[in-house]
Amino acid sequence: MNQKINFWLDIILAVMFIPVAISSLVFFFGLNTSFLGIPSYGWRMMHNNLGMIFIILMLIHIILHINWFWCMIKGFFHKSN
């Protein structure tokens, strides 16, 4: 069950990253007046809403992998002889 959750969570995160990244580039290059037929407020609303969903999903992803994370931290700071 956990592998299926991880798989679908990773797919959703990858798909969600694309519009967040595109909207970030729109703002970075100053194209946020109207770009691809989407007005500025549409880009901002999409960026903010999808960004918040992305953050929540990333927190879930981190929680699901917390044991792996702690093992890596312990291994990183463990001195070998």
C-alpha cells in the first residue's frame, strides 16, 4: 500500500511542479501582464494555489519518508574507521 501511495504522490508532485514552474518563469521574466491569454491575476492565483497544494503534498512526502531521512542523516554523520 505504501509503495502505491508513494508512486501516485510522486506523479502528482511532478505534474503539479510544471504549472508552478511555468508561472514562476512568467513572473521572473515580467510577462505577468497577460501571457498565453491568461491575465496577471490568473497567473498569480494559479501560482499561489498550486504552490500551496505543492507544499502540502511535499510535507506528506517528507512524512512518508521520514525514516529514510533519519537513516541518511545518521549515516552522514557516522564516522567510519
